[in-house]
Amino acid sequence: MADITRYPFVRHLRSTATAHVLRVRNGRVVQGATGSSFWFRPLSAVLSEVPVDDRELPLLFHARTADFQDVTVQMTLTYRVTDPGLAAGRVDFSIDPDTGRWRGTPLDQVGGLLTESAQQHALDLLTTIDLGTALTRGVAPIREAVEGGLAADTRLRETGLAVIGVRVVAVRPEADVERALQTPTRERVQQEADRATYERRALAVERERAISENELANQIELARREEELVGQRGVNARREAESAAAAAEVASEAQAARDRRAAQVRADAERLAGAARGEATAALLAAHAEVPAELLLAIAARELAANLPKIDSLVLTPDLLAPVLAKLGGAR
């Protein structure tokens, strides 16, 4: 919007760098420039301000496809005024000389013109394709159709407008149709998820089975080794018993040999001792053979007295002394 400063009988206008201002007096353009600043008389000047910057126009409209399905097309047009003089002659861009505001709504007129033209070209294309094609591959064809149609539109050229960009944001069907179309994909995705879940479970079961088999194999191997250990222990115990028996037998034989040798030694010693005693006894008897009987009795009595226990008192009766005395008297 242009800045207008009011003075008595005159006004001063200062526009922006993206606005083209036209001053018309008596039906003739006396001044027209972009980003201009000038003095004018409000009673005789007709002012128009035409924006020449790039502007965005969002569009949202409904269309029907070849299979009679309603779709919503969302796009954005980028346009600008290429000929401000021509545009000011076709669209009312006049401004109030006191406030600098537009008297009408020129941008709405330009937007309506572009919207109707873009919709027409998009509808012409969508009526020739079905819903599936429009949803999957319709964005690029719609953009190309709208760009080509707007570029060839003579009305836009005569208005001084140029479309420099078309962006189709989305092509969407009705909500229930969209949900219906999404159902197969959702089901397929769910099936893939279920399949992945089943595969994961099957893999887990397979791993558990492998673990169980491994544990069972380990237990079998441990049992086999334990059996071998028990057998080896039995063999070792049998060998130890055989070795102990052999050692005991050897020890018994050695002990028996030692006993035999000891018995033989004792027998030889006793035999020698008996022979010696016999010889001593024979010698003693031979020596006593020449000794008188009374002397032998005395010796015997002495030996007896030496070997008798201690006698405190002795009682001699006539019966005991008579035979002794008789023998002594007879000997004399």
C-alpha cells in the first residue's frame, strides 16, 4: 500500500519497491513507474497501484474422475503481474488519493480468474482418468496440464498476468473411499507384520529346540562319561583289590617263610639245648654214680632246703624221725 501524505491542495505519494503506480489525468497516463514518488493534485489525478512481486495463490477444489469418484485437489499457484499498465486497464487497481488503499478488491479478482482457469484444466484431465490413476500417478499430469493450460491462456496474457509455478500438493478422495482404498494396504502390512511375528516365534521355537537338543546332548555326553568313569573306577578298584591280594599273598608267604625259619631256628636251639642238658645230666649222673647214697640224700636235702619256702616252726614226730634214725644207725 502506497504512503500518501496530505498537504493543502496537493498530496505526496510514495510507493514500495514491488508496486507499480500509474497516474492518469484526463484519460492519459502521465506517470507510471515501480517504486516511484511524486506530487499530485487529488482533484485531477487518478491513481492505480499494481503489485509486481511474486504472489502465492492456494487452491482447494473438488473434481470428479472418470469412474465418478469425487476427489479433492490441493495446489498452489505462483504468479505475478508482467504488464502493470495492461493489468490496470483490465482489473480495477485504483487507490484512494487520500488513504492510498484500493477502492476495490483487485487481488480477489485476479485470484478468481486464476482459480477458475486452473480448475478448468485440472477438471478436463481428471474426467479422463480413473480414481486409482489419479491417486497414484495424477499429481504430475495435473501439474503439467495446469501449467500448459495457464501458459496458453490468452485471457491471462491480455490481463498482463503470468503463472510462473504450479505445485500440486495432494489429490485425495473422500474419507470413506480413502479408508476403503487403504484397507488392502493395511491388511497387507498387517499380514506382513503377522508373518514377521510368526517367523520370529518360529525362530524362537527353533532356537529353544536347538538349545534343548544341545542340553540333552550335553546330558547324554555327561552320562556316557559318567558311565565310563564308573567303569574305570571299577577297573581301578579291581586292580587295586588284585594288587592288594597279591601283596597280601606275598606278605603271607614272606611271613610264613619267616615263621618257618623262626620255628626251625627255635627247634634247632631247643635240640641243641636238649642235647646239652642231656649231656650235662648224663655227666651229672655219671658223677653221682660213684657217690654214696647217704651223701646223695644229704645233697638232695640241701637242695630241697634251699628251694623250700621259709619255715617259722617245724614239728618232728616219732613217726617221721624213726625211719631216718633207723637208716642212719644201719649205715653206721
